[in-house]
Amino acid sequence: MNFKILAAGLGIALTSFAINANAQKNITQGYATFPTTVRGTMPATGTIYFTADSASTIVNFGAGTFKMLTNAKHDYLAIVLDIPVAGKHKAGIATAAEIEQMQANVPTFTFTPTTETKVISGFNCKKVVAKGDNGKSYDVWITNDITVPATAYPVYYAGIGGYPVQFTSFQQGQEIIITITSVTEGPAPAGTFAIAKDIPSGPLSDLAN
């Protein structure tokens, strides 16, 4: 499994409560869940833990897990692998140059709200058309039932006017449709936003080896 695959993929029960569609709640820390796949076929479960300062995206799949750590300033990125069948138990931290290159590949959009509405995962959503610089457009369904920090969703949807519940995610040239199934308020388990001390760390590029 290489970094491109990892980037494309991109719990413990807490004393907390799920936010329903009518709460109009301001959530400053919590987590969102979504189904996804690894390599396009292997079912996986994704969880995005977030605070105002940090985000930790954890994907659990049959062979193991990986975690991607980022911050609100977008100047830090690390990936932690725990894939026993592949003999991988290590972390990679992106250099400033790697982060700059990734940011250069982030798509930019102009947003056009529509009058279309529907309920997705219990959230009242409205459609916004996101048009890229290349002329291609994407339907993004956002909700204003809740507000969350910008760390809780992709940076290229900043300024869209709400929390994206169903949207297209872009990683390493791949387009993946993500549907958030729940958003829960509460603190993350200890260690969620850090690399464990027993995990060897190195350059991000080493994860492909």
C-alpha cells in the first residue's frame, strides 16, 4: 500500500450525544463518521475527530488502520499506519515542501447556492453547486443544522456556507463521494491528535517502503 492509496482513503464510546438535524448546535469538538473504501473495493469506516485547532481522520479497514493528522493552519500533516499483515507500524511526517506541493494541488471552487433541498443522514440539506477552475461542477449538499470548525471538512469547501454532509473529496487525483452519516459532540479519546511514542516516525515518503 503506497501513500497515494493512503491519501485516498482520506472507537471508543464517549459520554456524549449525537446531534440531530434540528439542534442548530455549535459543535466546537466532536467527530463525524462516514463509510468509505480502500483501493476502491475494501469496505472501511472513516471517523474525523475535530477541534478548532486540529483534525484526526482515522480509517479502519480489514487489514488495519491509518490515521491522518492535520491542523487548522494547514502547515502540518502526518500519517500513521498500523497494518499488521503488511508489517507496517510507523508514521510519516510531511515536510514543508511536501505540504506546499499538496496545497498547490488543492482544487479551487466558486459556489452557487440552489433552492434544492433534501434530508441526508437526518440533516436538512440544501444543494450548492461547486464549479472548479477547470469548468467541472460538483453538487455539494450542506446543512446549517449544526456549525463545526473548518477543520472538520476539506479546506477546498471553506466558504461554501454550511457543513458539507455529502460531497466529492479529492485526493491524489481521485474523486470520492463522501456521505457523513453522523456527527457527535464530545472530546476525542486520549492520543487521537498525536503520534504514539512507540511508533517510529520518519519522512512521509518512507511510508511507501
